[in-house]
Amino acid sequence: MMDGAQMALDTLLKLAEQSTSDTVKLAAAKDILDRSGYQAVQRVEQTHIEQSSTAELERELKVLLGEEEAPAEVPTTLN
């Protein structure tokens, strides 16, 4: 498996360095960056916003900060 990965990386590097097509060079460079952890930032839009009261938000913050115990979860059943 590692031999295949190394071969693929070598191929991408060769394409990025030696291809006569700028489109191929760019695609290879992007693939190398993406696969090495340098992907472009992806924006995520949140469309559902839960409505909570100020008191509920303050309670949740205290739980997250460890100032209060989290409430026990109420089990739900499927009907």
C-alpha cells in the first residue's frame, strides 16, 4: 500500500513540475496541498438556529465551564 502511495505522490510531483499544461500543474499542486493538510478554508452556513432563553444559555455556559452539573438526560422511546 505504501508503495502505491509513494508512486502516486511521485506522479503528482512530476506533473506539478514537468507538465506542459498549466491546468495539469495547478490541479497537481492543489492535490498535493489538499492531501498534505493545506486545504482551502470551507465556509459552512448554519440555517437552523435553536431559540434559547437567556437563562437557558447562562445555565449551559455554567455547565460548560464546570460551575454546575449537567442535567440528567431523559431517555426517549420510539412509538
